[in-house]
Amino acid sequence: GTGVAHGVTIQGVYVPSFSEIAGKPNQTRERLKAFLMMPHRPMPGIPLGESEVRNLVEYTISFKH
């Protein structure tokens, strides 16, 4: 089957899988880009360059069904 992979809980914070993120209703590249630019606990802030963010957005959106 082509079920959605589920995320995991780290330090009490649920971390969604790529397919869950891509499959959110009304998910767009712009929303993904904004999401990636914001820091998320418990992950440390990681400064990403424009091309890195663009690549991550394309990779994540590729999981959309």
C-alpha cells in the first residue's frame, strides 16, 4: 500500500514525517518555505541558504500524494 508514513515524538514534541507535512491540506511551496525558515523546538536553529531551502521544499513536496 501507499500509506502515509507517521512521524515520531522527540522530547514530547511530535515531529511529522515528510509525507505528513507534504499532505497537509492546502500545502504549498510558499507555506513549506515559511515553515522551514522558522525555528522548531527541540531542533536547534539551522541557518539554511536560499538554495538549501528550495531543495528541501522540492524534496518535501515530492511526498505529496
